Amino acid sequence: MVSKTQIVALFLCFLTSTSSVTYGQKRRPRRPCNHLVFYFHDILFKGDNYNNATAAIVGSPAWGNKTAMAQPYNFGDLVVFDDPITLDNNLHSPPVGRAQGTYLYDQRIIYGAWLGFSFLFNSTKHVGSLNFAGADPLMNKTREISVIGGTGDFFMARGIATLMTDAFEGDVYFRLRVDISLYECW
Ligand SMILES: *[C@@H]1O[C@H](CO)[C@@H](O)[C@H](O)[C@H]1NC(C)=O
Ligand SMILES: *[C@@H]1O[C@H](CO)[C@@H](O)[C@H](O)[C@H]1NC(C)=O
Ligand SMILES: *[C@@H]1O[C@H](CO)[C@@H](O)[C@H](O)[C@H]1NC(C)=O
Ligand SMILES: *[C@@H]1O[C@H](CO)[C@@H](O)[C@H](O)[C@H]1NC(C)=O
């Protein structure tokens, strides 16, 4: 027979052990279980390049429009994109997937955006998706955003993506290098 006090003791024991895992002094070692590097290429629609534009301003503030970034700091612009992903920094390399989602300029006194997008892979190497979200303070050489999940080959993946602006040509073209470190792999 298990007494009531034994059950309570067991329960308390369980509580303290889980809380020590959650709030304990020891940090789990931070070693990535997977590391990947990609580039993606964004060509913004500027009024006359519909054929190769991969991004469009879909929302702009009252003082802007959808063919040019709002001034100052692009603040208030919302952009939707469907960009090719490549393994190297060449726009014309065979794409290994698409980066699809949105960026919105949400900083008033410096260039900065908020990103929410997915990498969709359907190649011989990877099938599945990775999902990203986070703030992108554009003026910093490197920025970190969260890898908040994945599907397929990246089932339940989580980690950090380090972004670097690898090329920037006015308001028409930019290329981001994405250095992905996954800390949860299945
Ligand atoms: C877009 O296409 C035009 C015409 O083909 C070309 O001149 C331009 O360089 C292209 N832009 C980029 C970024 O490749
Ligand atoms: C959009 O705004 C830019 C300046 O911000 C201006 O040069 C351009 O003519 C505007 N385009 C339209 C279609 O209103
Ligand atoms: C992935 O690629 C295969 C082979 O090219 C194709 O049959 C399939 O429709 C693609 N799936 C998606 C979701 O694009
Ligand atoms: C961006 O850079 C500034 C100054 O270089 C630094 O103070 C800030 O912490 C950086 N922000 C991020 C998110 O790394």
C-alpha cells in the first residue's frame, strides 16, 4: 500500500527535480547539432522590373508609395518576398530552395526591420522547411534571429541564424548570408 504521505513526498520530489532542471545553475552546453550556410537574393520591384523582381512593397505609410521605399529609414514599409536560395553568393547559381515571407521596417530612427519567413527546400540534398523570425537591426554587421521550427528533414529544428548583408545595391538588390546553427535536431 502506498500511503498518502508517500504520494505527496513523491510529488514534491518530482517538483523539485523538474524545477532544478529548469532553473538550475548549470547551463546546458551550447554546441550546435547542425550547421548550414545559405545565401538568398532579394530583387525589389522598382516599377519597371516585374520580370526579375522577387520582392514587392505591399504596404507603405501615408507619406510613401509602393514603388519606392518610404523616407526616412523605409519606416512603415511592408515587403513580401519569394527569393532564390543558393549555396554560394552567385545570384545565377542553381537555387536549392526559396526564401518566402515578409520583412517590415519598424524602426523610426535607424534602418531596422522585422523578419518572418521560411526556407522551403525541395532539392536532392534537403526536403522540408525551416522557419525564421526576429528583429534585424540592418546597420549591424551581423544580426541574430531565431530558427523557430522546421519540417521534413528539419523536423522540430530550433536554433539561431546569423545574418550578414553580403551585397547591397541601392534599394533594388541585396543578398543575405545566413549562417544557421541548430541546437535541436531530431
Ligand atoms: C534584372 O533583369 C534585368 C534585365 O534582364 C537585368 O538588366 C538586371 O541586371 C537584372 N537584375 C538583377 C539584380 O539581376
Ligand atoms: C513614389 O515615391 C517616390 C519618392 O519617395 C517618387 O519619386 C515616385 O515618383 C513615387 N511614385 C509614385 C508612383 O507615386
Ligand atoms: C519537389 O520536387 C519534386 C521533384 O522535382 C516534385 O515532384 C514535387 O512536386 C516538389 N514538391 C514541392 C512541394 O515543390
Ligand atoms: C548593434 O550594434 C550596436 C552598436 O554597434 C550595439 O550596441 C547593439 O547591441 C547591436 N545590436 C544587436 C542586436 O546586435
